Amino acid sequence: AEAGGGAVLRAVTRPVKIEPSLALHLQKHKVAYWARPDSSAVSRTLLALLPLFWITGLMLYQMRSMQGKGGGGVGKRVDRAAARAGDGVDRTLTFDSVQGCAAAKFEIQEIVTILRNPAVYIKAGVRLPSGVVMVGPPGTGKTLLASVMAAEAGVPFFSCSGSEFVEMFVGRGAARVRHIFERARKAAPCIIFFDEIDVLGRARSSLAGPGQSQEADQTLNQLLACMDGLDTSNNGVVVVAATNRYEVLDEALTRPGRFDRVVRVPLPDRQGRQDILAVHCQKLTLDEDVDLERVAELTPGMNGAELAGVANEAAIRAVRRQSTQVTAADFSGAIKYYYSSRGQSKTVQRIFSDGLKIL
């Protein structure tokens, strides 16, 4: 406002409501007045809102990245999963690398023969198997069998995990399934391997609340649709899956025509454990006192992965002694360490009793 003598008075206050009587009083005495926001206050407000703008922009960017181009296409994660197609398989693997599961190996060998010579089976009127699910405890060699199957057949190998198809966005898992099967059909004959298929193929339940299982059901339905027709087209696409929870799989997924064969991969017996140890000890220098048959007797119930760990631990103990030769004492210590580190001290006492303290 302009005071007498032409002086200009300026004041910064909070927003106020001007009474009509005050405005009339100022006009009556010809006092010019005006009001406007303080520029420094606007700057402070914008500065305070800056973190909110940054967080909102980051959230929008992440949502757009997860949804993919156009909102319904295959996102970056699908490309990373599909990029593993044909990679990561050791082509030097043979069925000699798989021990301790003779029955399962025989069934997989037969499927490899079918992939190599499909014309012979088609001529005989055989419907080529479209899917194989391997069932067994963890560490029994299901993934190794799938890798050997691809290496022996000499075909592309599409490997993925069931958890890669579980998303919070409806339709994302189904898009990934379609994408992998499209690439597989172009690369046929080939193998699609789903590890931990129970995550993707769990039985549908009507007990779930609205929206709770919508994404999972859509993904499973897409998998069922993609596998339909594989049993009649004979196009060389074989779906191989592995699980240790066969009982939770949807019955529509495990029926013949989708997964034609259920291959059981059990824990190895004593002879199987000895054969597995022989494979894992090929690169080790064993002392004359090492008896793999006795080692197999001292490792009841162990799977292939655990036996590989015992052999590796024995080699580490040899290096710890500054030696390159693995002795019976190294294996004995490795077995004791395995059981004791997992809280199975009673097992150590049981298997090393009755004169078996030394291999």
C-alpha cells in the first residue's frame, strides 16, 4: 500500500480474507493496494514437492518396464528368459554322466531315440510323446537328465523355471508361455524344459478369493492351450518338466496328450551311490586305501547332489593337508562333517558304529 508522502509499505503475511468494509475504507481514502504470492514461498513449495515428483516418476517408469511395450507385449524379463534358449547346455554330456537311476535313464534314452529318428516311429503309427515330467526328491538328477537329453539328441534346449511365469500383472505369465512356445516351434525339433513345474502347474482351486489366483490360472490355461496339439502334430517339440511335488499338479496338465510319461527319479541305492561317486571322483586322485563301495555304505539316503558335495569336501580336506591325494580319512571326515553340520549327529554315531570308524 502507498502511505502518505508516496512511500510504499510492503508486508508478507499469511493469506487473509479482506473484509468488504476494509476495502471500502481504503478506496474512500484513495489508498492503492494489491496482493500477490511471495516468489520465495513458491520456490519453497516446489522444492518440498520435488521428492514426491521423483518418486512418482520412478514408480511410473518401473510399472511401464514391467508391463512391456504396449502394455500387453513381452517385457524385458521374457527376453532374458528366452535368450537362454539353446545356451547353457554342455554338449559333451552323455548318458554315462548320469548314474544311480537306471530305470529313469532308460526312459529318457528312448525319448532321445524318438527325437533322432521320428520317421521310423511315425511310419509304425506311433504318436510321438509331447511331454515328459520327471518326479523325484531334490538332488536326484532331474535337471541333469534334461540337459543330457538335449545334448544327446543334439537339439535346441529352451530352459526356464516355473517361477519366471508368476507375476502380479494379469496376462504377463501367459505372454511368456506363448513367447517360448512360438520360439520352440520355429526351432523344432527341440526341447522345452520347465524346472519346478509345480509353481506354474499347481492345481486350480475354487477356494481362492476373487482375483487371488487369476494370474496363475491364466498362465496355466495358456500352458494347457500351447501343449494341445503337440500330441497330434508330431512337430518334434517335446516338453520336459521336473518337480518334487507331483501331487499338487493340475490333472489337466498331467493327462496323456500333454505329459504322456511320468518318469520317477528315486534316491539311489547302494550300488547307485557307488556309481555316482565314481563319476564325481573321475577328476580326483584317490589314494589306494579309498574304497568307494564302503563310502557308499556310509552314505545311506544321500542323493546325487549330496554325494557330489561329499566328494568335493574330501578333496578340500586333502588340499588342507597340502596333498593332492584324497584318502579314506578325507572321505570319513567329509561324511561326518556333512551329517553334523545339518544337525544329524545321531546319524554319524549310527553309521560309524560296528567297526566302521575307518573306511
